Amino acid sequence: MTSARSSSLQIVALIGGSFLSGFMVSIWYFTIPLVLGTDQSSAQKLRQFAALYDLGTDVMPPASIALTSLYGFIAYRRHAQKKSYIRYMIAGALSLSMIPYTILFVFPINNQLFELADRVRNGTGPKAIELDNVNMLLATWNRKHLIRSFGPLFGAMTGFSAFLRELGA
């Protein structure tokens, strides 16, 4: 692999990790506070969360897996060339860490929110799910989501430090 090609792959990984983390942090900073700050019904807030969830599942896990694969490929090539590769492996692992974190800590909140949304949609629950409960679940989800966004951020930072180290900076 040429040096220019290697650098291009590293730059793509760095930009991808930064983009993914930025996308995730923007949800924490802008989207959920906007939903929480409105006087909408709990049903409307649950619909907005469901739409956000659908968008997030279309983008974030595949991006995380792609980043991890890219960092893994870079690490593999560097190892084959007898060059330092551990930082790229760590960057890949950090980028992927959002998936197990999601399964362990975010899915339970997702499930509670979707259960409430189903009850509203199917008419099996009270007409108006308690707004305070929905707001509390969304705020909890938002905190856990912020923590989740640190994986790709730290992955990008680790990849960037490895890249700078190669450049001698």
C-alpha cells in the first residue's frame, strides 16, 4: 500500500469518526432538548423519538462497523509492514464500543419508550401517557446517548494521534 493511499484511508477514518461523533453529539445537544422544551403531548414526543430512532439505526451502527473495519484494515496493513498498528486497533475498538454500550444501557430505555408509544398507538393505555414520565425517559436516554457518543469521538482522537505520530508531529 502506497504511503498516499495509506494516508487517504487514515484521513477517511478520521473524518468518518469525527462525523459520526458530531452527528451523535448534535442529537444530544440540539434534538432531544428541542423535543423536551416543547409543550407537545407525550404521544407527539414519542412519535418524534421513534422517527429519530429510525434515522439513528440507519446511520450509526453501520457507520460504526465501517469505521471499525477501516481501522482494522489500516492496522492489518501496518502490522504486515512491521509498523506500529496498536493505536489503530484501539481506535477501531473505541469506534465500535457504541454498539455493546447501546445494547446494555440504551436498549432498556428504548424499550420503555416504544412500549409507551405502542400503548398510545393501540389505545391500550391511558389516552395521555404521563408527560413527566416521557420527559424523564427522554432525558435519561439523552444522557446515555451522550456517553455513547464518546466511543467514536475517542476513536477518532486515537486515530488522529496515531496519524500525527506517523507524520512525526
